[in-house]
Amino acid sequence: MKYIIKMGVFYVILIHILTLSVLSITATSTKINVASKSISYYFNDQKIDMPKGYSTFEYQDRIYVPVRFIAENIGLEVTWKEDNTVDFNELFVRTPPVGNSAQQESKTEELIDAAFVQAKYVFNSTPVEMKDDFVTIMVNDRFYVPIRFVAEASGREIEWDEASQSVSIREANCNSGIYKFNGITYCFDYGQLIQSNNGINKWLCDGSSIQIYNNYIYYTSYQKRELWRMSLDGKDKILLETNVMSFYIDETGKMYRVKWDNKQRSDVIISDVLLNNEVKIKEQALIYFTLYYRFGYIYYLSNETGGTRESVKRMDMDGKNDTVIFTLPDDYYGCIFSDVNTIYYSVRTLGSTYFGAIYQYDVPRGISKRIYENDKMYDCKIDKNNLYYATENLNTGSILWKYDMDKQTTEKIYNTNGGFLIYALNETSILINENDVIYEIDRKTLQKKELLNIYIAD
């Protein structure tokens, strides 16, 4: 099963202009040994098949696809020029995906005629070099590149699932990593958006929802429930609307927002980013807190009975099929979502602020089961089949643990005398925030290195 885990509401960074300059295509053709692959592709959770005439192959343990296939399916317009320059531009009015229902057949390894091309890549005026084990290959007059290279360089998230042989690419979630835009680093750190430029850090805003879209930062303030828009440098700032609990801007520029009436009732409204062309898809819904915009649903907490127990509910993105998924226990602490069929949530230790246990709720079967228990957990993230959590002890300090849900084994990853928070997980490393410094811990070697110091002097 494929799991892609994120907490909270989407925080998206969109990369708007991507330029690739080809230095030379006069390369000598050679034969290389590749393995044709039959792979499923998901773009923003929509399955897209490779068009006829296109192919996928594996070369030196990397998945290669045509540049046009990956670019157009993540919303980049491709323009080929006579001077061997290829321009990519972000599309804000998206066309239907370029894939069709044609399926590739699984094949064995074969020799193909190919040419290795020396190419220079520039993203948003910032040169980006390929990793040493990435190359550009021309096959049958098409440029092939590692799918991971274009996805990550354009600010998207990519996940590979070995069991299902599938690749998933989504708009980047700013709560799950550190992103660069026009050579400037933006770090969303537990409700704060921080800009780091040449070692100089600047606080930009606090917010329960934050997105960077079309050269503007959109955010909702924590206390006042106000929706704001400001420029990337934090200078030009305007108030768009009040009483907004949360919002989400999709890849077409459509904004979903939950507007509260101060009486625990909310309207769900769709508009453009300037709040024009409004359509109210839900009126007077009992929304306590919006959790998630994912998988074609809006997830939220609701207290239908007015008592102490809350329910996790979801509705379609058009407001239809509003359904209770399950009712949370009285001692629940928070929800940790995985995919459309599974929800993880934690419960609180009696009389304590710590987690007591992590539970897994199977949505199709309607069954909840406890997967792990520890009365000293204070932070956790879930990634595929692994639970990463932090514990603290007055004598031993704070410890980062990994619990394998399949093998039911626990491994100590990191130990420090002070405290830390699990910032994010990615495919190869664990990011932690320790004393306002983001560190990366390699999953294999467990070596730690500093990524970004986000301390801002008073």
C-alpha cells in the first residue's frame, strides 16, 4: 500500500517559471542497457497513463521519462526554441492531463540507441545542477530525464512505492520541508513562515494556513481568523477577508475557504484567489476545525451532539456527500492523516500532556486498532509503515525513536540533552527542529547535519 503522510492543512509553494538551456545536442549515439518499466503515475492523486509513443525505462536505478510528459502533467507549458533552449512556464489555467488509457507492457532489459546530452538547467533564474548519477538522454528525438529531478527542482513532492510500482507527484507541502523560490529559502516552521536569504532570516507571518501562490503569500492569522495576502518580501500586505478559518488554493488557482459565523457554524466557499466568482458549496456546516484538503475531499472536525466527543467528517470538494467517518474518543490528542483509506490519531495519557498511544482507523472497514503505546510521546510523524516519535526523560533527555509497524520493532535514532520537534520526513532523511536549527538525519547512516538556522534576533 502507498502512504504519503503529512500533518495539518496544505501549505503549498508553487514554482512559476522554469527554464532549461541545452548547451549541445550533438552527441554521439551509443547503445545503453535499460529496463523497460510498467509504472503507474499519479499527479495530485489523479492516475495518468503514459501516452502512446512515450516510454519509461530504468537506467542505473533511476526512472527516466520524457521531459514533456512530466512537465505538462505537473502544469508546466513546454516551448521548444531553435537555439536549443527549452522554456517551461507555470500554467495557471490548466489543460487536461496529456496522458491517455494506453498501458505499457512489462519488458525485460534491452539495448537501445541513445545519446547522452550535456545540458544546463535553470529554474527561476537559479542554476540547478543534476546529481552525479543523473543524466540527460535523447532517445528517438525525445529528451529523457530522471522524473525525480524535474519534480523536485520545480518544487513538487515525489514518492515511489515499490510494492505497487507507482510514482506519486503532488504540489509541494510547505509544512514538510524547506523550499527555495528565486534563490531564497522559505521555511514553514510550526505556524511561522521564515524567509532566509544569504544567511539573513526574516519572519514573514504566523498562520494556521499558509500558501505561496503566483508570487504572493496567502495566510490566515491564528487568533483573528483573517485572510491576508502579501508579497514575497513581506512588504505589500492587504486584508482579503475576516472570519476565515482555513483555505486551500488548488493547482488551477481555485480557492476553497471555510468562513466562520462566530457560532460554530461555517460556510464553505469556492472562488478565485481575489475572492471573485464566489460559489457557496456548503452553508451553516458544523465545522469545529478544518484538518485537511486532500484526495479530493475536505476533512474537518465536527461536534454534532454538542457534547465532548468530536467526529472526523469529510465532504467532496464540491460540498456533496458530507459524511461522518468516525467518532473520536474523549481522550484523543490529534489526528495524523495518511491516505484516503487510513487515518491515524493519538490519545492523551490520563492527567498528562503526552500522547498515550497511536491508533489506526481503517476507513472502508470502520475498524480502529491501537498500533503503538508509550506514555512519554510528545511529538510524532508517520511515514509509510514507520512511526517516528519523540520521548523525553529528566535523566536521559529527548530521544527520537522509529517504530516499524510491520515488524513491530523499535529502534533509537537520535538522543540529545535538550528538546527537539520532528520537523518533517522525506524519502532519505528525518528533519528535526532543535533550538531553532533545522537538522537532517540520514535514515541509513543516522548522521546529522545542519540545514538551516532559523533563529531570528530580537
